[in-house]
Amino acid sequence: MTTQQLISQIHKKKSFLCIGLDVDLNKIPKHLLQTEDPIFEFNKAIIDATHHLCVAYKPNTAFYEAYGLKGWKALEKTINYINQNHPEIFTIADAKRGDIGNTSSMYAKAFLEDLAFDSVTVAPYMGKDSVEPFLAFKNKHTILLALTSNEGAFDFQTKNVDGKELYKQVLETSKTWKNSENLMYVVGATKAEYFAEIRRIIPDSFLLVPGVGAQGGNLQDVCKYGMNSNIGLLINSSRGIIYASNNNDFAEAAATKAKELQQEMEIILSK
Ligand SMILES: O=c1ccn([C@@H]2O[C@H](COP(=O)(O)O)[C@@H](O)[C@H]2O)c(=O)[nH]1
């Protein structure tokens, strides 16, 4: 999907919501555990109930890798289900990969070609040659970890390196890489006070913003400082939406939570 197509969807749906599909078998309704593929059945119900309210889905691959081959198969069925039934939806493999060049090429092939996600999250720590293999894929997007939502972000990302915080070095240096127009960045909603500064460095890039909902990030604050003329934000909520209920009504409850966020976004977009 091109960035322009993503922007069109945001305007059409009046939403820049990304729903995280982080399936934990201990948290899903018990009756699904009797089915052949509980992870996929859970995702399918969530997708069927929420696809009109969001513009992106983000399965975090950890929640699939944890269940071995069955988990990978459920991930493959989930991405295929989205691509076949809702091709207008932007998909994110939250895999946080990155390695020496030839290995990164294989990660990129796995997520962007074989599983056919629109994007994959990548750690910047190993530098240019570890990220450029992902950037080489046309109309695919590499979402680089810039300033993460967790407390540990302050261990390294905000530390001063050669007179500048490390996350700023990541933003500035990554702009010089080949095919950098395919870059987006992860910035945590819990770091709202950093958005204005980040926008000074990357005014035009899309930001994937996790941390709204279960982690306590505030949508209004993020939008105030992080939005650009193309919206430029994908706001993710995972647990806050998909585990709104663990009873038979889980999909409707998820849709209700998603609708709350979408309506808040619609008001922000109308201003
Ligand atoms: O900085 C980051 C980067 C990634 N994540 C991921 O996003 C979701 C958030 O889930 P919630 O349940 O809405 O808290 C999850 O997959 C994280 O691994 C992040 O939270 N922060």
C-alpha cells in the first residue's frame, strides 16, 4: 500500500486507529479454545467486528511465535484473511527485526513478501546496512523504533550522544539512507512531550504510536503535537480493545471500544 492510499483511507473512515492483534490464549473466551485454531478464530471475530472503524491491524509476532508452528500458521491465516477481505487495510508485522544485511534481507522477505504485510517494525541499533534491505521493498514500509513507549526508553534512547539524544540521531541519520521515503517511526504515546521536537526533525513521516489504552498514553496530547497536514499518525491500541470482554460478547465489546476511539478521532479530524 502506498502512503497516499493510507491517507485516503484515513479520510474515508475518519479514523487513524490501528488495532493490535496480540492474542494471549489465557485471555480469550474459553469456548474458542475448543476450536481448531483459537488464535485465528479470535482474530477473525475481532476483524469482522472492527474493520470499518480502523485503518490498520498490527499483530505483534511475539504472540504468535510463542505458540510455535501453530502460532505461525495462525499469523499467516490472519494476514491472508485481512489481505483477501479488507485489502484497503494497512498491515503491520510488529516483529522488531534487524540484523547484518543478508539476514535482514531474509527477515524482509519473510514479512513483506512471503506473509505480504504492508510494513514491519525494525530496530535501528545495527545501523544503515541492517535497515536498508527492508527499505528496498517498493510500496512497503519500514517502521523504525525511534522513541519507544516503555520506561526503558530512557536507558539509551534519550541519552546524549555527541551532543544529541540518541533517538534524534536515529531520526536524522535514517533520513539519509537509501529509499528513506519508505520509513515510518515508532513513537510511544506515553512520550507525548517529545512529539513537537520529533516533528521538527521528521515533519512529513508517519508515526506509529503505541501506548494509548493499557499503557496510559493520551490521544489528545499525541494529536496536538504529533499530527501533520497528512494526519501522519497511526494510533495503536491492543489490549484496551481486544480484551474489552472475555465473554461471548468479546467482539462486540472490542467494536464498542474501537468506536469510542474512532469517534474521538473523527472529532479531532473535523477541527
Ligand atoms: O514502543 C513500543 C513499541 C511497540 N509496542 C507494542 O505495541 C503494542 C501495545 O499494546 P497495548 O496492549 O495497547 O499496550 C504491543 O504489541 C507492544 O509490544 C509498544 O507498546 N511500545
